[in-house]
Amino acid sequence: MDERRQYTRTLFAATATLSFNDKTYRTNILDLSINGALVSEPEALSLTLGQKIGLSFLLPESDIVLNMDTVLVHHKGQQLGLECQHIDLDSISHLKRIIELNIGDAELLHRELAQLLHLD
């Protein structure tokens, strides 16, 4: 298999909402990275690669909601790969902390953040 990932992914189970064409769909997050998420495909949702999708989810056992604007970059089986296009400062701060706690390597996370910030 061709491994092209540039960012460390961490398993993360949470219910989320996808927003597309003024409709919302429930989904489940399967894993997260500093640059996106892998989610389960909701029923009755038909998407094509490159489509913009809003992703929102509540951090478990809190009232903190993370929001990101994403684009669909792959669709395999019943899974959607979403690449983050925009994320607000509060959400990226919380996402950074989730990744940091799960990978246990702050230096790796800082390198990935630096790489993300230099890609335009």
C-alpha cells in the first residue's frame, strides 16, 4: 500500500456532524490528525472528491465544540477522509492537545504543526 500520510493520526471515537448543502448528517469520527479526520460515511449522503464539508464535534465529557472546514480527499468503503482547509484558533488549540496527549511526542507534533503552517 502506498503510504502518503504526512501527519500522525490518532484513534479518536466521537459522534460528529457533517454539514453539506445546508443539511447536517450524523457521523462518527474514527481518527484525527492535525490536518483532518477519518469519519464513517453517513447513510443517504452522496459526495464527490473535492467537495467542501463542515465537520463539528463535541469533546467527550465537555461542552467544547471543535469546528473545521474540510474537503473530501478520499472515499473508501464506508469511510470518508477529510482534509482540514480552515480551523479556528480555539479548535486548533484543543485539537493540538488531543493529538499531543495521544501520540506522547510533543516534538513530533510541533514538527507537524510547522509543516502544516508552511504548506500553502
